[in-house]
Amino acid sequence: MTYGADWSALGVLNFEMESATLFTMCSANGWRAGCVAGVIANRMLEEIPSDHDLIERTEASAVRVVLEAATRLLATT
């Protein structure tokens, strides 16, 4: 198996490096952090969609999730 196939077999649907840095920095400072990833590219197949409507819908959905999460977090603090 390739590393991508190994991850897929584990149920991994997305991977990226930027959030790891965010989580590490926040953890070191005792802060909370979260990540919302709108997955539009299939890295295993190296496919990047050309459907701009799909990209815009995915981005809009991610923004809605972040706003809802922030609203809930602020309501509990």
C-alpha cells in the first residue's frame, strides 16, 4: 500500500498541514483551536475540480459551519 492508500484504509478523508501548526501553537499557549476544511480536491487521484460552482458552494458551507461554531462557542463562554 502507498501512504495514501494506508490513510484511506483508516478512514482519512482529508489531510493538510496548516491546521497542525495552528493546533500546536494554540496548545502550547493553552488556547482552543478548531479547523473546518472544505474538501474539493482528490489528492489521491491528483484531481482538482474545474466546477467553480462546487468550489463556491464548498467555501460557503465552510463559512456557515465556522460561523455556527463561533456562535455556539461564544454563547457558552
